[in-house]
Amino acid sequence: MSTELIVILAVVLVLIAVAVVTGLVLAKRRRVSLTDTDKKSVEDRAKYQAGGGISLSSGGTTTIEPPAHPVEDRTEVDGQPGVGDDASVPRDSEKRDIVDIPLPESVEKPQLDEIEPTAGRLERLRGKLARSRSTFGQSLLGLLGAGDLDEDSWTDVEDTLLLADLGAATTAEIISKLRAELTSRGVRNAEEARAVLRSVLVEALHPEMDRSVRALPHESKPAVVLVAGVNGTGKTTTTGKLARVLVADGRSVLLGAADTFRAAAAEQLATWASRVGAEVVRGKEGADPAAVAFDAVKRGTDTGVDAVLVDTAGRLHTKTGLMDELGKVKRVVEKQAKIDEVLLVLDATTGQNGLTQARVFSEVVDVTGIVLTKLDGTAKGGIVFQVQRELGVPVKLVGLGEGADDLAPFEPGAFVDALLG
């Protein structure tokens, strides 16, 4: 081999080596580093914290416009398996007459619970969402930290959002905003990537929505709150926990046990009431739920309590039966007083099934707020995004555990921080 040829080969090899080194350096500068030095402690981030207690407001002063539900936007649920734990009451079943609802007999006043104050409650519930963020937040940040994302990488990001139950429409919006923001901001490190992702997710939760619970008296009348939901979601428990919040705020409360079809529902509610010193209006098992609800509101008005919380029946099987009963409860109660709040309790672990429930309930009553329970250990927290988008009403409260005071206000920023870790 000639000397001239050897020189040419040597020059070519040197040029190739220079090009490879230069490429590696540039790629390293573009990559979002996820090393330990770029991340704050996971323990500091995976804590669901809020600035204050549960916000309460007076009803009757604001007209709540029910969300529009065009037929073409709804998911038909007729013929699908039941999502409740009991059979519904057929339309052709024997009609029950309205019965007199005797008030509970006077008994020796039990020792009342010491209720934790609502202010700072989130601080005492910190870390409840640690398991929720493990797959969701870390997976997303890991993908976004891989540098310039190709289409396959964006597909992985989309799959991660879908697996967290954000839904196709919400996921598409978030992907579009993420791509635009990452490009326009020229993200170069882990903190910038996390900030962009957090901003986009919080915006998707509409932090401007009013999340106060309308459970304060107005015009010398008690606030009337209906609590609806499928059996097993924590509906009756949520009613009891909300009563504790109001009592801790110095308010007087009356509970209406209108879930007359489920065995022991009234006893369960009476137990919650006895622990906080609230009165319960209940009827015999199988009594007309609308009659119980009506008498509860009437009793609350006559005695001048601040709020009447009505626990409604929760056996959902189809769009008929119990849904008809719930609509009747609403109509009958409104003959006595305006309903200020309709809280729909959903189990966060049910995912799409919970969304189906939300659609059905919203067709019967004008849902004004969502309570998400069992958020303490689920990776399905994305249902928050879907429910708000579908119904156009805010998530107001979240259940973060089985404790009597584990009911907390929902704050979009705190929720996203807990998900991302």
C-alpha cells in the first residue's frame, strides 16, 4: 500500500472520529438529565398538600347551569353489565305509598368524637398519593427526559396518559400542548421538563372552577345537599365525613337517610350522626326515599339547622328503576326547598366504569360537584380529568383513606404534584 493512500485513510478516520465526538457532545446538551442531582427528593414531592381547609359557601345565591349533554356525545350504556351491587327496581314493580317517618326516640346523649379541624388537614394526610405517582409521574418524566422525542416516544407518552385513565380526548389535548411547550421553551433539564408537564396538567384540570361546597345556610334556610352514587363507592361514608367537616366548622347538621333499599344504610348513617351530635331522619326499610328526604328537609327547616345532608339510594343497574327513584327524590325535595348542591361520589379505582356512572347520574340530576374516593393508593387518578371534561363540573372533595377525617379539598396543583412525585 502506497504512503499516499495510507495518509488519505488516516485523514478520513480522524474526520470520522471528530464527527462522532461532536455529535455526542451536542446530544448530551440536548438531553434532559434525570440524574439524582437534578431531582428533588421524591419524599418531598409525593405529598398531596393544600393551603387550607375545605371551602364552604352559601347556596341559593348562585344559579348553577347544568352542563349540556348532547345525545351524540353520550356513551350508550343500555345493555351493558350492571355497575351496582344490587338489582334495580323494575318500572312495573308495586308502587309504595308514602309512609310517616317517625323521628328517633330520645336517648341518652352519647360521647361525641373529637373532630380534627379542616384547616391544615392535607398536611396531616401527606403522602397518601405516593403510590399513585409511581408509574404515572416517573414514566412521563422518564420519557420526556430522553431528549428529542421521535414519534415512537410520543406514542409511549400517549399510552402512559391513557393507562392513567385520562381519556382519549384529554390525552390528545395534553400531547398537543406538551409538544408545543417543550419546543417553544427549549427545555434542557429535568426541572424545566417537570415544570412544563405540571403546567399543562394543571391547566387541563381547570383550576379556575369554583370548588367550594355549598353547604352553608342562606336566607334563614338550611342548605340542602344531596349525596348520590353507586353502593360501594363510599357514598354514605362521605355523607358522614362531610357532616363532621360542618360540625368542626361550628355548624348544625341534620342527616336524611333516604337510602331505604340497602340493608343497614340508615344504621350506618345514624352511627356517623351519633358521633358528631347530629339528628337523623329515617324511615322503615323499603320506605319511600322521596318521603324520607322530604321529611328530612322539612325537619331541618323547622329546627333551623345550617345544613341538611340527604344520603340517596345507590343501586344502579340500568337507566331505569333507581334512577327514576333518584329523580323523584329531587322533585319532591324541591317542593320543600331549593337543592343547593348535588355531590356525586365516584370510586377512583373503577376507571371507565366510574365515568359511565357519572353520565347516567348526570342525566337524572344536575350534578354540581364530584367527590372522588379511594385515591390513597390508585394509579387511576386520571379519571379526574375525564369526569370534569365530561360533566363540566368540578371535583370538589377527595377521600384519601378510611379514617373518619380523611376527607380533603381537591386542589389541582396539589393533585398534580402528588401524581408527578
